[in-house]
Amino acid sequence: MLLPKDVAPGESVEFDFVVKPLTCGFAATAPFRFRMLSQNYGTFGEETPDPGISISTASEFVSQQVPTLVPAKASIPVTVVFKNTTLTTWRAADGYALTSASPPGNTRWGVATVALSGEVAPGAQATFPFRVPMPDTPGTYNFQWQMKSATGPLGALSPATSIQVISPGPPNYQGLWWASPAGSESGWGISLAHQSDIIFATWFTYDSAGDALWLSMTANRTTGAQYSGGIVQTSGPAFDSGRFSSSGVPSRSVGTGR
């Protein structure tokens, strides 16, 4: 950097310039230090102090969704999001991925790294939805993640979230199911309401003529995880047809289910 002007004895001079870090990687960032230079006499005077600048490919934490109270051995869906705050596009082929940070590279959650689903441009966000199996032993476990490149972890860490793993309770089969993928067989489904040793099931579907068909079953547990009971077909007026009368809703036994 040349002198911007002649500098008299005892006078100060200010240098304004822009520096750009190299894109190649180093084991450590070179010291950011300067001193004066004379073409006739070489360097002279004191060096500037090193400000301790650290150059890295950074990332910014955006969000982390994970339950904090879960049963042991359960498989839990989680989502972690980081933002690319660099000038470099993140690509899986270049070693960019999500990595466990507590401790780095551990497989407590069934996986140490989660791959990118596609390229992440500068300023864009990388979303990582994945499932993690809970430990077999009840206790409190730390859940924390970070981005990594081919040279190691980089950028911010997600908040350290404590997950309390508890002993699982008795199985519960309650839920609402319909064909997957969604919309592939619209118009029918099965709903189960489970309490203790009884499951009440309702099945809404169509008969051979294409008319709506409603079936229900009160199933008692027989052994292990098996439940069985009689299937009842119910018919009647539409739900919004006016004042409800149970006399207009006949039912009949049509078989058994398990």
C-alpha cells in the first residue's frame, strides 16, 4: 500500500484499504499485522498488534424443533434449520452436512451426520427433517447440532436442548388412519379409540353400490396386543338432516373383527 501523501516528521498517516480472505483452507489464519517499508532501507518501526481475526466458513442457527419429554426407545421426528451466511454454496459433495455437536460426531441419536437434501445458496436456509431413536435407558440427554464442512465443524451451534427420556407406559393404539400417500384412496378410513383393554373402532367406507357404509366394533383385548369383537353396521339420516332421533338409526351385526 503506497503512501497517500508525503508525511512530515511527527505527522501521522492513515491507510484505508479492503482485504478479502482467500477461499483456500489453512490450518490457522495468518496474523493480520503490518509495518512500514522503505524501498531504500527495508522495513522499519513497530508492527501493528495482531487483532486476532479468525477466518471460517460460517453458518447461522435458525430453528430447532424437538420434544423435550419422550419415552425410551421411541422414534421421534425432529427438524433443525441453519442459514448459509457465507459466499459459498453448500453442496453435499463438498462435505457440507449437519453433524451432532454434543459431543461432536456422537451417534447417541442413531446418526452422527445428516446429509443436505440439495444445494444451499449463500443467504438460503438448509432444513434437516429426520427421525432419532431415543436411548433405551431413561435419563436426561443433551440434543445439539452444528453444520460441518470437509475440514470439520463450522459456524454456530443449535441451543443445547435437554431431552428427558422416561420409561414407556403401556401401549396405546389410538389414532386415525387412511391410505398412504394422502389422497390415493380418498373416502375411507379407520379410527381407533383405545382405553385400557378396550378399543372402539369406526370404519367409514363405501359398499358395492357406492353408498356410504359405516361400521363400528367394540374390541376387547384377548391376549398380548390382540383385540377382537363384533362388527356392527349403522345407517340413518344425514348428520345435518334436522332433529336427531335414535329410532331412525338402525344397526345390525355383520361379522367379527380382530
